Amino acid sequence: MSPAAPIETPPPLATEAFADADAAVGRIEEIYERNTQFLRNRFEAYVNGVPFTARVRAYYPFVRITTSSHARLDSRLAYGFVAGPGVHETSITRPDIFRTYLTEQIGLLIKNHAVAVEIGESSEPIPIHFAYRRDINIEAALTIADSSAFTRSLRDVFDTPDPAGMDDAIADGTFELRLGAPEPLALFRAARVDYSLRRLYHYTGTDPEHFQNFVIFTNYQFYVDAFAQSSQQRLASGEAGIEAFVAPGNVITQNARLGGGTTGLPSERVPQMPAFHLVEPGYRGITLINIGIGPSNARNITDHVAVLRPHAWLMIGHCAGLRNTQRLGDYVLAHGYVREDHVLDHELPLWVPIPALAEMQVALEEAVGEVTGLSGFELKRLMRTGTVASVDNRNWEISGPQVIRRMSQSRSIALDMESATIAANGYRFRVPYGTLLCVSDKPLHGEIKLAGMASEFYRQRVGQHLQIGLKALERLKQQESERLHSRKLRSFAEVAFQ
């Protein structure tokens, strides 16, 4: 097929203005479903050998707002308004997952600027792979009659994912606006979101629609086991407010109050970073992900979870205590980070501070006090607040005196391999973040983690540590989302969407 081949698209749709957020999101759904169905139909004809003389293309829907005033809005707001007059626009995908989010964001724009929003077809093509919810090979397989159809180049007929166009320039502040183009309205455009939705299933073994708005990252299976056991007990008791528990393979256990029962089959292989979801209405539940060890994993998963726009994420795991006064099992509440992990140095230079967020710090400290029964000065016996260093070298303690000197100069009180990465990506993607670690060894002071000692430590501390994390997130749920999303995370020229 020549480069000048005609392009076959669905009939064009007129852009419409909406003063009601629900109606606007309904229109987004109509456009998205029509256009993805068009692509699926044409692709299934393609794999069954139908000859094509034109390229096939369909576009993501967009949402656009145009404002003309510099009027100052409520200065307490962190999101829900555009930074200045002009045209602001973003493309949208998967309104089935993002309906609640989109309704809130569009509703805030209409309310705060007293203008209608426009909904129409964007200029961003939908890659054919993203017209399917999960895996194009699986979902289209029933219609494939002749695999030789794939001897033709897919890219000659359909748009395919272009990683070069899925960067994070908006979030990183490096986005260069073309002359006359609309200002961005959200941190991520549609194809970037679609890419991450597929990556989430690949790495965690669960579909993105199961992810909840409050996320715990951990680096040990012990926390997963404790979370799964606690969640199953709550479901079996018929506890109000929770609906289901989802495990890898999309194995769904319903609340006994809703009829109980389990559907789905466990994954044939354990995913690299398995995710588990305690589901509540409106995505208000908790997702726990075992990210394994290392800053590369931490960056990878947070790059993808960020597109879901969670309300908070929290790291709970183990660390090396750097002070001789610490005991095994003591807690560390991070209020600063030394970034020796290096996986975000290009996107977020080391001179950028990663501040502690008051809402997260208070929730964590109060949760420690509630679970342990300690308060005030007595709480300091068990928990220390200070700087956490994250490194990319698991054998840091035998890598020479330079590392030890930097830890001393930074006043670090604990060291791990993930927390600074998770906090830095939270800062980068405007997701509230926090860290509560538990001291599992003190290699600088002769207390090295050995098998027998480790087993006893895990038995005593994991359940309590997880309970603290869960209670902290429950406290955060009680806050207004406008308050939880700190203005510290927003720059002076921000996108409107949270």
C-alpha cells in the first residue's frame, strides 16, 4: 500500500458543548466505543484476509475548555482549574475505567470557570492494539481464519503504538507547545494511558479496572500474605463497605454480604509484581503490590500506576537501621530522602527536593500510635522520623567508606532500595506519597539479617506494620481529596486535571 493511500475512518462527528459533567462523559463514552468498535471490525476483517486499499484510522475523543479570564480562583485549590486564559485540551481513553474521575474533573472545570466544555474527536489516532481491552491476539483470535494474513505489514493498514509519542514531557515540565496548539489539560494523553494500562496487567496479573485509589507498595511476600488473609476474613464476616477481593488472574472473591463465592482462575505463573485489591465502591478501596527488590522495579510500577490518578500511595517495607540506638522492629517515618537510586536522575534532577507531605505524615504517625498504643514522647521509643536513603547497590555495606560517609553527612537514619524512588515518582506525577519502614537489620552495627533471626522478626512485626499502613490509608480516606492532593505537588503552570 503506498504512503499516499486514502484513509478510511468512521463518519466524522461534530464537536458538542456540555454544561453538565455526566452528559459530557456520556458523549466521551459514545465516541470511544464507536471508534474502537470500528477498528476492531476492520482488524478482524484484515486478519481474515479481506483486501485493503486504504489505511484504517479512528481517533480518541477529546475534552476541551476555552477560558478568557485571568480571574483568581480559590487559592486553596490544587487542581480543577486552568492556569490562565486560552484553549486547554486532552485526549481521553477507557471512559469505563475513568468515568468517576472524568466526571469529577470535568465538573470542577465547569463549576470553577462557569463555562461549558467541548467534547469531540481528537487528532490522536487510536493504535489498533489499544482498541482491545487487554490483548489483541487473544481477543481477536476467534475470528482469525488464516494466520498468513499477518504476512502483510500491520503498520501499512493500521496505526500501531508509537513509544516516541508516549513520553512524560507534560509531567516533567519539558513539553514544548506547538504554535497555535491547545495547552495540555491533563498529565497524560490517551495513548500513554493505554500503554500503561496494558503494562499493569502484564506486571501485576490483574486488570486495571480493579485498581483502587489508595495504594500500598511493599517489597516482601509476607505483607501480601497478611493482606490477603485479613481481606478474606473481612469478606467472610460480611463487613459493610467492601465489595470484593481480587488476586492475580482476576480471581474475585465477593463479600459474603453480597452472596460470596469466587470466580476466576489463578495465573499460571506468578506475575513479576503481583497486585491484590480490596475493592470498595467508587475505587475507594486499597491496592497492595509486591514490587520486589530494587529501584528499577519501583520506578517501573509507579510509572504505570500513576496514569490511574490514585489519591495516595504508601511504601511499607523493611530497611537497614543506620543508628546504633535503633532496635530491630523499630519504625522509620521518612521526612526526607537521599536519592542514591539513580533511576529518575534524568527526569527529576537531584537538585529537586522531595518534601514530606503533612497529610501523609500525620496519618502515618497517628496510625502508629493507634496500633501500638503509644503516644507523645513514648512513641519515640518505637518510631523515629528522619531521612531515608535509597540505593541501587544491594551490597552497599561492603562497597567502601564513601557510601558510609554520604549516609552520615545526610543524617540518614535508614536505608532501603525503593522508598526514594516511589516518593520521587509521586512528586513527579503529583500523587501524594509517604513511607513507613521497619528496621530488619543493622549491618553497620554488627546485626546482619540471618535466616533464623529474620523468621522471628517477620513473625512479630509484619502483621502490625501492615495494620498501621491500612489504618493510615483509612485516615486519608476521610479527608477531602482537594485537601489530600497537596499544592506542594503542583507547579506554577499546571494542568487542570488532578
